[in-house]
Amino acid sequence: MRIWLRRRFERQARLMGAMMERIGIEPELAASRGRLYDAANRRCLWCAAHEECGRWIEQHQNAERGPDFCPNATFFEHTKQMHPKG
């Protein structure tokens, strides 16, 4: 695999994991959504807002929802509603 593509995969995987952690979604719950989770991963992989995403993650340790610019905001919201914490 080309090095730039591998780096992109690694970066986006870190960002998506951190985003789910900040908004309180267990990775197992997200993964249980099957094809919807696969689509969310693809949206994240090709998202151009990785710098903005990284800044948002740094500024938010806990959040009720993902940022509006995130192409997975709806996926995260629906996933969180499946198993609300607290």
C-alpha cells in the first residue's frame, strides 16, 4: 500500500476513534451497525476536514454530539440514541 494512503488510514482511524470517545459512543456499538458503520468509515476516510476535526477533538473532552461539519454527525447521533449513557 502506498505510504500516503496508509498514513491517511491511520490518521482517520485515530480521528474517528477519538470522536466516538468524545461523544460517548462505544466502538462495539458503532461496529454493530454493520454496513452503516462501514459507510461511516469510508466517509471519514475521504473527509477533507481532518485538521478541523483534530482541533475539535482537542477542544472537546466530552460532548453531547459531534460537530456540524462532520459527515458522520447523523450516524453518531443515531448510534448514540441506540444506547444512551447515564
